[in-house]
Amino acid sequence: MIYKLDKIVVSVRGSAEKFLGGLTSDTLDRPHNAFLNMHGRIVATFDQVRRGDDEFLLVIASSAWEAVRAHTDKYARLSHTTIEPVALNAYFDLSGDRPLSEGEHTIPQNSGRIILTARALPSDVTTNAFTLFRLQNNIPLHGVDYHDDFILNVHENDFVSYTKGCFLGQEPVSKVHSRSKPTWQLAVRYEDELSEEERAKMTSKARDPKTGRALGFVFVKNDL
């Protein structure tokens, strides 16, 4: 079960580990990471995988690439790091069992995995079916379900390491984490559980075939 993602695959080479270590909020051995601004707000979240001793592949929402390029340009020039798109496609393998070819990479998700490949794979999953799959497995998308939000409002642990050391945006993130909970939390909710204001802000809405009720992602107040 394959769905083609609207993502761009970016290669980071040349002092890649040092460059990403100082600019991203999570460690490089985990599947998810983020570029943040100094206030802890999202420039882009992304999926990541190592390719070689000094190269990482980042899977970024296509709509976020220009912001990432502007955000990283100065630091890349200072560290002699190259960050540029490569000719790879990103597919979501919902069942996680698609046979792989040599040179392809995978990144685990809450359910299933992302495949990075130079091949063009036939997509056999509709957009509606993929949306429902994402809702059932809590897989929101940057540029669809959240944008330049404070990172901990999207998820408190998926994109952040609290032990990795300094990174851009660390101070506000650590402050909120150590002193309180984030004010908001991105969650999956049924539409009939929400206020009118919350319903208007729902994203990725779909109908649950088991209950017939509409559900979607929405930012809800955290219980402090």
C-alpha cells in the first residue's frame, strides 16, 4: 500500500553532523527532527536518515523548502555545508512490507514507513484513505495540520531531545518543558466533541467508517 508524498528530499553534506547538531532540535539517530527559530517555533519538521559517513537525507514538506533554505543559508556557508534537493521520491508505505531495491532508504513512522527511492512507484492508496490512516495513527503533516507553531504544541517528544545540548530555539523549548506543559496540543478529535470555534480549525477531516463520525486534527487546550 503506497502513497506518494508531497515532500522534497534534501541532502546535507560536509560537516553534516555538526551542522545539523547545532541547528536542529532532536538527535540524528531518531526518525524525526525540526528546524526551529530562536523562539522555538517551527521553520520545518522533517524525517531524517543517514546516508554515508558525512551525509543525511531530510524529507521536508515541499512548501517548506524555501523557508528551510533561507533559515540555513548563513550557517551552511560558514560551515562549508551543502544543503540541496536530490532526485529522490518520498513514498509512504502504509503496510511497511514493500520490497526494496538497492540504494533505497526507509524511515519508520508511528505505523508504516517512508521509502526514499529514485524509482517511480505506483500509488495505490487514495488521498482520503491516507488521511484516515494518518488520523488513526496520529501522523499530522507539516504544512497541512500545523505550520509555524511552537514545536511542543505539536508534540512534546517526537521532535525534541532534552539532553542533546545546545540548539537554536532550545531556551524557550526547555523553559516550557521544565516549568509547565505546552498551552496547546495537536490532537485527533471527533468533530461532535468540539466547540464551534474548534471545529472551524480542524484539518485533515475524514469520516470514521466504524462510527460514521467526522474526525480530524485540531489544537486543543492542554490540561495544565
